[in-house]
Amino acid sequence: MIKDIASRKSRFPFMRNSVGLDIDLIEEIYGKGSFECHLPNEGQHFIFSQSRPFDLIELEQLLQSVGWSRRPLKRVKKALDNSLLKVGLWRHDPKFPRLIGFARCTGDGILEATVWDVAISPIYQGSGFGKKLMLYVIKSIKEMGIKRITLFADPGVIDFYKSQGWTLDPKGMKCAFWYAN
Amino acid sequence: MIKDIASRKSRFPFMRNSVGLDIDLIEEIYGKGSFECHLPNEGQHFIFSQSRPFDLIELEQLLQSVGWSRRPLKRVKKALDNSLLKVGLWRHDPKFPRLIGFARCTGDGILEATVWDVAISPIYQGSGFGKKLMLYVIKSIKEMGIKRITLFADPGVIDFYKSQGWTLDPKGMKCAFWYAN
């Protein structure tokens, strides 16, 4: 078990911290591979998980809180099932963990990966959670062997992505959207 | 069989034409659901297929002929296997059909679909094949129940997409790309 923790820490060095919850407790509640997201202002605990199931109503409320449109839950469920990767960021509570961050990714698993539905609850914005979430998403996608990640950035988050090493509109590219009538 | 042809024609009215190859012959060579792409300048026959297997070397040559970078064939194979949709446009020959157009799509099958690797061989550009290819791709994605399609457009094809009803950079969005070192 000690080896497990050490190996996970070396895989995600940006998450490393000396004080935290017990790894067994984390995995029991949030699923295998989940781990604590440490930030300087402690008191509460926050957990990244790729395996804890989502309450779809809670997920959609989070996405709507940052301005995304409402979507039928049945379609959201299918979209999650067919995503390459889905990451939840949870405010720890042994009985009622609360979803405060989310991102997912679609793609072919080898050449293309596109990130969707990135959200940090407005209450927790400005504390570094968004950056840690994206670092974890990038790391997880890279581990699939994918060398290029794409997303469509809203105007309000362009500087956020730029500051984290994303290239905006490379070679004069543009986003093209086609909408059904 | 007559009903089959009629039903297919009504599904793809933009492909309709009075003269063409026998539908049984087309399906025998190009797979189930394939059909002829008619254009005013006849003489040769062109077929759309979602099921005829690709020769990966031929596919990569086509993509490189329009300026895409070379990619390892093993990765291309996995990417094709994991794509939601892959469309080949073939110049008909009963023994040696030649791939002259291609597009594929990744996504979650319900909310998001992203189009990649759109190519028409330079020899056949400017004849309307690109437009017909994209109409077919859109139609096929719509049939999955998807209401929004996305792609990253190179500067040289921005007007092409705009003229076909795609919205460029909606609400000030930008393409964001992240590249592994």
C-alpha cells in the first residue's frame, strides 16, 4: 500500500502534500484511483475521482451554475457512458460528498481528445481548482498515448487556458459549429 | 429492392440522379448502405461508403495530399476503430476502387460530434465533392440524434464551411490546442 501511494504521488507530483485523508478511506468513498487535491487553504478536503458515479441532477446543476445550457438527463447519461474520460472533483464529506468540479473528454483514444463541460462551482473559483483539474485531465489523456488535446474555449476562459500553455487558434484555425434546425 | 432504393433516395435527396450503377453491384463492392454520389460531370462513378475497409497507406496518402501530417499507421488504425463515423468517397472501379475523399467523426454519440480529417483528393477538388461529403457526414451524424456538430477549420477552408451554414467562432469562442512535449 505504501508503494501504491508513493507511485501515485510520483505520477501526480502537483497533487503532493504532507497532510491528508487516508488513501483507503478515499478509495472506499470515491472509487479506485481517486486521490486528494491539496490546495494551500485547508480545512476542507477535495477529491479527484474518475470512478465515483455522478448524480446527474447534481452534475447538471453544477454545469448550469457556470452558464452551460440545460440538457435532458437521458442524453447526458449516454454522453457520459460514451466519454473517454470523466473527472469529478468532490468536496469531501464521509456521507454526502458534493460535486464542485467536472470535466470530460471525447475522442478516438489515440490521436484526438477533445475536452468538454469543464466547470468549477462559482463558490470555489479563483482558488486554483480549475488549474489542478485541467492538469489532471491533461495528465490522464497523455497516459492514453495522446499527444494533442483540443477544446473550444469560451471568451471568458481564453486567458485561463493561455496561461496554462494552451495554444489559441493555432495557424489561424477557427471553431466551426453546425446546429440542427 | 425497389422500395429500398426509393427509401434511400428520399433519405439523401441531394444524391438523387436518374442514371447510375446498379445498387446491388455498389453494395457488393462497397458494403451495405453505400450509394452513388452523382455530380453533373459524369463518365466516372463515385461511391460513398461507411463500410468498405480502408487501405491505411492509401488513406494516409490522401490525407497527406491535402496537407495533413504523416501519422503512424498503427495509431491511425486504432483511431478509425474508435471513430463514431468514417466515410470514404471512392472513384468506382469494379476491381480497384480508388479512395478520393474521406472524413471521420469522434464524439459521445449523443451530445457532441467532432469532424476530423476531411479531405478530397486535389485532382477532384472544385467539383462539389467536398460539399456532398459534408452534407452526407452531417446527415449521418444527425441520424444519431446529435444536434450540434463541431470541427476545427483551417484558414483555407473557412469560407467553404461558412458557405455551407457552419457558424465560425460562435460567441467569440476560440480553438484551444494543447501539445505534448
